[in-house]
Amino acid sequence: MTYPSLLTPLADKHQVLAAYQGKHISELPTPSVVIDRTKFQKNCDRMLENAHKLNAGFRAHIKTHKTLEGTLLQLGSGAHRTQRLVVSTTREAWNILPLVEQGLVSDILFSLPVVKSRLPELAELATKVPQLRLMLDNTQQLDTLAEFREAHPETKKWSVYVKIDMGTSRAGLINDTKYLDELLAKLLKDDRIRQHVDTYGFYCHAGHSYASDSENKAKDFLLQEITHANAAAAAAMKLDPSASYHISVGATPTAHASELLTTEELAEKFEGGLAGKLELHAGNYPCCDLQQLSTGCITEDNISFTLIADVLSTYPERGNKAPGEQLINAGAIALAREFGPVYGHGRIMEPRGYENWVVGRLSQEHGILVPLDETKKTEFLPINTRVRVIPQHSCITAAAHPWFYIVDEKDVVVDVWVPATGW
């Protein structure tokens, strides 16, 4: 059987690499995404170290870059490694099957709640991955899973995380509500459902932790994540004391802040111990962006992901800040129309001396540079200047590009990564 995931064409890595390997970023076409491989790898290894210090597992989300090569680095290149992943699309899962075949990946979570129309594809993926897990946050999704497996008895028994909403209000169920109580009762006590669905654990994502402005505040959100996931696991244990669960928590800010948390502090806060095995998860951390910079959990040196563009035109005295505005060839479909605590859709990182320019407005292909701080003297960038922009949100910027240029410390292209775009 075929699926949209398998019909989506991707760029030919070997052809792109043959054209651009060895070139400096000043020689590349724009707009383009550039990833500093050394920084990307350091970010990956740092996160695995954070999990190790907490005696926690780690589940790497690959949705930002969606590449085989980036995933390999997230799995670990040093003393600490993982075989667990999160994907946002089935396309991502198909793309990293070579790592499954090599024995490097054994456990993949599809991060959206149950999508009925994609169950045939997920069922087939489950035959190729030792453990494929789904997300759950509604009792009707249990019926959907059971009905599918009754109609297709060859399907591997479903394994699920229950998504807990602890304040983000995106997806999930809230503790101490009838909705979670009803789901747990059906999941753990209904004989029909138990035939078709196993409960693996409870999953929290503090998306609102992106509003943190310090690592200590992000740590507070992390403790809230653990508290909420643990409460759900404890409620499940009351219904089935023989079960064991995983408590999976994390967003990139809270996962960064896990370096401030100690096992002693965890033991003190949860005196009776956690109701499951702790697991961290995160996705944006190998790349980072302006949103992550605003949390106070990273510095600019941690940002491996940037966009290069060219200055096309200058508009003296236009706008309400001196000296005016400028135009670059990176609009909404190259950079993404995202907002965050740091003003603008992106900030000029290079050339140095022009950091007061930000991408203040966007249309489809046009990016408008405006001065950030009107109290600072700001010079126009010469026309045709190559600029390097830190995006507001690297995940969405990445989704717009057919490949990424991977560079070394001298900004020379050493590789090309082709993301598994599409659904």
C-alpha cells in the first residue's frame, strides 16, 4: 500500500552536495538555511547529559530539522545515547527507517492525538519499528483504535501515551477532571479496550514555558510538568497497581533548565518517589532561535540555525525610526511570520555591527528590515550585503526549505541535509 508520505518527492542530496560542497556561505544562493554542525552536535550532547544527570531517559523530537543526519546526532555522539524519538509527521518516521534498520532507533512516538485517516499507515509503520507509540487525549480515540484493530486483527497492539494539558491549552486532558477519569477508566478497566491498547505512559509539554525569561523560571515549569504527569500516572496506578508507566516531560526551555535540577531535589519534592520512570523530551534544542534566546536558557553561541539573505534595496526616512528601512529577499515563505518576546520575525546576526536591524515586516517574498532601538545610531547595510538572520522560530523556518547547508567553523559547506517535508 502507498501513502502520501511515500509519494512526496525530496531533493537529491547527492546532486545538491556536488553543486555546493566546499563553498563558503558567501557563495550560496539566498534565501537559504545554514546549520553550524559543531554547535548542533554540542546542543544534542548537552541535552543527553542533562537527562543522564537526572537518571532519566531521553526522547528526541526531530520535527525541527526532519533529517536523517540531524536525527543521528540527536541520538548521541558521546558517552550518552538514546534510541527514542518523537515525530510530528509520518513522513519523518518513514525517512528515519534506515536508523531503525541499523538498530539505532527502537522506539518512535507519533506526537499528534489519534488520526483515524492515517491509522493504516501507522499500522504499517508499526511492523517496521520495534515500538511505535501513539498519543491519546479523548475516550473516542480508544474506540477508533479498537475498531481499527478489530477490522485488521494482524495489526500490532497499540501502545499509547496519555497527553496531559498542564497549561498550554493545545492538546491533552487536565488532571482531576471527569474527562481524564473517564479516559483512564476506559483505558485500564474496559476489557475490550485492553485487548487492543496498552498504556505506556503520560506526556506533558509546557509550550507556555517559552514565555520564561530565565532558566530558573523554566525550571519551575519543568517541575510543574513532572508534577502533572506524575499525578496522572498516580491516578492510573490506583486503577491498576500492577502497571508501570513512563512520565515524559519537556519543552526545549524546560529541558534546558533540567541541568539545574538534581536527583536530590526531585527526591525531596516527590517524597514517595515518582509513579513512573522519568523521561525528558525536546525538539528545538539542536537548532534554537530567538524564542529560545528570550528564555534565558541559552546564549547566541548556542544557536546553530540561521538564515542567509541579501540586502536588495534601501528606503531612507521611510518608517518611524531613523535612518529608514531596507529590503531583503526573505519573506514569510522563507522566514515564517512568527512572533515572540524578542521583537521582529528575525534579527540580523551578521555582519557584525548591524545587529540593531530586525525583520520588522513580511510579505510573501519580501522582508523589511527596521531598526530595533531608535536610541542607537543605525547605519544602512550596503546593497548586496549578505546578511545572516536568527529566525524567531527555527522549526517553521526550516519547514519552508528543500535542503539545509551544513557548515564548519569557517562557514564552509561540508554537507547538505534534505528534510522529510510533507505529511
